[in-house]
Amino acid sequence: MVQRRIPKIKDLAPLMRFKAPELNAKKRRLDSALTIYDLRDIAQRRTPKAAFDYTEGAAEAEISLTRARQAFEDIQFNPSILRDVSTVNTGWDVLGAPVALPFGIAPTGFTRMMQTEGEIAGAGAAGAAGIPFSLSTMGTTAIEDVKAANPDGRNWFQLYMWKDRPRSMALVERAAAAGFDTLLVTVDVPVAGARLRDKRNGFSIPPQLTAGTVINAIPRPEWWINFLTTEPLAFASLDRWSGTVGELLDSMFDPTVTFEDLEWIKAQWPGKVVVKGVQNIADARKLADLGVDGITLSNHGGRQLDRAPIPFHLLPDVARELGSEMEIHLDTGIMSGADIVASVALGARFTLVGRAYLYGLMAGGREGVDRMIQILGDQVSRTMRLLGVNSLEELNPSHVTQLERLIPRVVAPAAVAAAEAVPARRSPARKPATAASGASTVKPATAAATAAKAAKPVTKREAATAADA
């Protein structure tokens, strides 16, 4: 039988230590955010729907973005034990200069639309954390003002080639004159993707006051007060625009840009050149032969071609093919430090975060971006320790197993033969698959069995044998 007694004051005293309340509402709000998804929830509460959806949304059915995030969830970490991880180094050199963490802030357009501090908050936070900040061609702060906000840090300029090429190169010259050290040439936007949320929201630049926006603004007065009482929204690199984002992009971007144009751009830039938007090994190889300093595997955050390749799935193959020839960077779908560590382990030298940055910005301006960097940095450090590594150099593919959901379907030769029988006027004939081409030569009767075998989980012994091969 339990014996009970009246508690004594001296026993209760240690339990009665109350934490002083935090009176600063912003700090209290940001301190409560433990993950990037927490910052996202705060951002959604504080930002009008059209602006938040511009950040949150992707192209068409948003399948590319969903798959990219799922790919990071579908990994298994393989830790080592009994390692001294009392210290850990989360930095190394990227493009010839040091970074404190293996991620930076991606270029984002219309940033002051999300929160009035915009790129100034992002550049200042990046500089304080020792990571690069990227200014978009479609940014809302002047090149020179970003440099002033991050005078001693690393600033990268992201270039979209416009139909007005002299005007595009004038921006490149301004960025070089301001001391930006890297040019990010984005190559996956010959035309604007179909961003349906923006169309449904009637999202325009600048935002228009309608009955819907007024109603949506009622619980978000701070955003509208900031928007209406600060400097009117202007762009870093173009005149004011009145219309939808898609109309703006289609009016500006040049769909005729080729590898030859890229070579010409590279010759104009005195610093490092990284090509952003690479989505297959063949293009990566061409860029390596062209002599660029790095590539960013990216499907534009799922905002261009829906059902595009998943950059994180593409990473190991590109790293095996080209990892010793140039740096490989990666974006799209990153929402945690664990995602970043997994990317480095599979061959990425660096990663970029876009939505995570904007969630922090919308949640709390400069302090929100600081908090975003702190969350990701803490997660990177903790994940490395739990894996049993002290430095980024120690990470390697053995630390990560990609668990595959989307296994390509095996096409039986009978189906190929049927396709070849279609008249040429309907579709061009396809050559039969051969062993030399690497295509499937499975007999119809065994096609299903082969597909089932491909879908079976791979044992550790089989994985080791495959690695040795």
C-alpha cells in the first residue's frame, strides 16, 4: 500500500521556479518555432493569401514540389557509433571561398511583396551567418543596396537572360562593379510555368485592393500597414509593372538562349559562374565541357515544368559522372538540416534554400531569417553528430540510403512493337530496344516478374555487391 505524506515547502521549492514571461511578441513567436514548418505556419497567419501562395505554390498540380519533398523523407541514414563528436565543423570552401554552413539563400523574386524588409533582411542575415546571399533578377532591392546590407559577405547575382540582351548584361556589369563574386545563370525559364495559385488569386505586381484582399487583410494589419507606409514596391532591375507575374515573365524572358549564349555570358563575367536549373546528366556534361565552375541541380522549386526530374534523385548519378570536374549544388524541396546533410553525403558541395528563407522572412523579418538559419544550422550540426562525423568532408554515400518509390515501369517489347506499327503520320517509328542501348530486352512473359523484382527492397548484401561492381 502506498504511504502518503503532506509535501514539505523545501521539497516544493525546486519545482516552483517559473520562467520569466517574454514580453517581446516577435521574439516569443520566433522562439516557439522549432522547425521550418513551424515558421511556415507563422508566415501563413501573418501574410495575405496571394503573397503567401506565391511563395508556397508551384506549377500546375504541384507534383514536382511534392515529389521533391517526399524524396528527402524517403531516405535512411546509416550512422556510425562510438565516434568522438564533441566538436563538429559545418563549413568548408564553396567556389573557392569559405562558408560557415553548407547552404545559402536562394534567389527569390518579388521578395518585398512577402515582407517589407525583403532582400535587405536576407542579405544581412546571410552575412552575419557566414553564408552566401543570392539576389534575383526579379528581386525588389537594388544591387548596390544589397551590397550595402552585406558589405563583407558573399553576394551572388542570379541572371535571367531577357529578350533585351543589352539590358540583361547591364545588370551583370552592375553586379560585377558592386563586388558580387558569383553569377547564377538560371536556364530553366524559357517561358513562365503555369502557376495556377497566382492565377486563381489574381496575383499582380503590385497587389490590387479588391473586396477579397481587403477581407483577407483584416487579420493581417501589420503586413498592409508596412506595405502602404514604406517605399513603394520597385524592382532591382526593371521598371514598374502592372500585371500578373506570368505575363511579366513571358514578356521579358528570351526562349532562344542556347549553350553558345551561355558561353558568351561566361566570357563577360569576371568571377565564378554557376548554371542553375540542370535536370539531366547530358546537360551537366555539356556544362562541364564548357568550363563553368558549378551547376545547380534544380527544377525551380517545382515552379516551371510539373513532373520534372527530382534533383535529389538525380544527384548521385551526376556526382559519379562529374563530381571531380566541377562543383554540384542542389535546391528544391529542402526543409531541414537533415535534407542538407543528405545532399552533401550524396555529392552536393552546396545547397540553396528559397521557401525556407521566405517563411522565416514572412514570420519575422530579419529576425525571422536569422531564426531560419539557426534552425537549419542546428539541425545540420546535430545530424552530423548523430551520424558520427566531425566534418562535411567525412560525409559520403554510405551514410545515406535513398528509398525508392517511383520506380520506372518496364516496357515489354510487345508494346514497343505495337508502337512501331503506328503509321508514321501519327508518330515517328521508334527503334527496337537493344542490349547495347541499355534499354529493356525483357520477354513479354517475364516483364511483370522483372518489374516485381525491381520493386523488391534491396538487401544490404545486394547493395554492397552492386557498389563493388
